[in-house]
Amino acid sequence: MTEKPIALITGGAQGIGYACAEAIAENGARIVLADINAPGVEAAADQLGQDTVGIACDMGKPDQVLSMIDKIEADLGPISILVNNAGIAQPGDFLAPRRIEWVDQVFLGGRFSA
Ligand SMILES: NC(=O)c1ccc[n+]([C@@H]2O[C@H](COP(=O)([O-])OP(=O)(O)OC[C@H]3O[C@@H](n4cnc5c(N)ncnc54)[C@H](O)[C@@H]3O)[C@@H](O)[C@H]2O)c1
């Protein structure tokens, strides 16, 4: 267990999520980065330092999200801060049925699970 409040940042390997992680770490929280990009999230956790934990997790898969949360709470303690940031912005035909399903999985499925 840890004394610092635990902050979980999804999509934390880069971009806005990583920037949030830096800011929240500066304010005294212990950071857990979750991202579908396994090597990227490990590298980001190393770069941030301060005992940051990087976890590979697809936020579009509720089973992965729930087991990640169980593991964080068992290993580190309760999650006090959630930045539910993971998401996708890709060019292309947004209205294509498979793309809508995929976007819903990440934005709706993942965020409600977390
Ligand atoms: N940058 C913008 O202008 C902008 C505008 C509106 C909304 N947003 C939203 O803000 C969030 C962050 O944007 P960003 O610009 O930092 O994007 P980014 O692409 O730089 O970072 C997104 C991160 O989310 C991760 N990710 C993608 N799918 C995932 C999944 N299924 N499970 C776990 N991680 C996943 C990616 O690997 C990546 O590390 C996104 O949700 C994006 O849609 C961004």
C-alpha cells in the first residue's frame, strides 16, 4: 500500500493523458498509466518516474478494465483520481459501421467500466 492518493490515467502513454499524469504527479499523487500501447505505456511510466506504474489495458474490453482495477486496488490501494482519457481520433469514414462500433467500445464501454 502507498501513502499517496492513487491516480489512474487511461490513455496515459502519450498526449493529453501523459500531460495530465505529469501535472497530477507534481501535485503529489502516485500515478498509474493504462494504455493499449504496451511498450508505450511502459516507456511513459519509466519517463515519468516517481514509482509510476504502467499497465497495458484495452479500455474497449470491460474484462480487462475490471481486472486492471482489481489489481491496482489490491497492489496499491483505492483509486482516488480517475482521468478517463483513452480515446481514438482517426481520419477516415467516421460513419462506417465497424468504426462506430469500435469508437463506442472505447468511449462508452471503457469509460463506463472504469
Ligand atoms: N487532441 C485533441 O484535439 C482532442 C480533441 C477532442 C478530444 N480529444 C480526446 O482526448 C483524448 C486524448 O487525446 P490525445 O490528443 O492525447 O490523443 P493521443 O492519440 O495522443 O493519445 C490517446 C492515447 O489513448 C490510447 N488508447 C487508444 N485507444 C485505447 C484503448 N482502447 N485502451 C487504452 N488506451 C487507448 C492511445 O494508445 C494513446 O496513448 C482522446 O480521448 C481524444 O479523443 C482530443
